[in-house]
Amino acid sequence: MMNKTGIKAFRPLLLIFIITNALFITSRAMFTRWGIDTDVMIIGNLILFLATAVSFYLYTRPVHTKNAHAIIRTMYGSIMSKMIICLIGAFIYISVAGKSVNKGGIFGCMVLYLLYTFTEVAILMKLSKQNKHV
């Protein structure tokens, strides 16, 4: 399990998840005017949050190791796991929705993906600077 530093570092990602879901729920009419299905955004946000949590856990496991190669291998593995989870989610949505795929929702989820990824990388850079071995 993650230590207290890892759990504390994960808080900004949890905050992003809560704020974006609150925004999607409270601003449903505005997103509908823009052609964005908020249900797609909420489910996409949940998938991205879970994928980011898995990725973050994989990243933080080897942070305190002296082996730089192990850190790099784990980093690539977590990036691949996050991408695969997101691709599976998108494939399932496109398969289920058929011709009624909400393109605005897909693009919105891509923006969320970037938001989660940049935040995660910033947090991990701070954590790695605290480690003398990396």
C-alpha cells in the first residue's frame, strides 16, 4: 500500500475528480448547449480517475529504490496501463453508442486525460526530487 507521503500527494488528483464531477453535474445545461453529453464526461472522468490511481500507485512503488532502471520500467508500465485502460473504455463506449457517439464528450475526456496526466507528472516530479537516489 502507499505510504502517507503517497496518499498526501494523491490529494490533488482526488480534488480534480471531485471538482470536475461537481462541474459536470451542476452545469449540465451549459454542456448540453455546447453539444457535450455530461453522462459521457462523468463516466469518462471516473475511468480516467481510476486509471490515474492505478498509474500513480505503480509510479510511487519504486520511488524510494536506488535502481533508476526499475523506476523507468515502472514508469513505462504505468503509462501503458493507463493508456490501455482508457482505450478499452473508449472502445466500449464507441461500441455501445454506435452512431450516436458524442464527439464533444470524447474530446472533453481527452482534455481530462491531459489534465490528470500533467497533474500526476508534476506530483511525481516533486516526489522524485525528495528522493536522493533518483
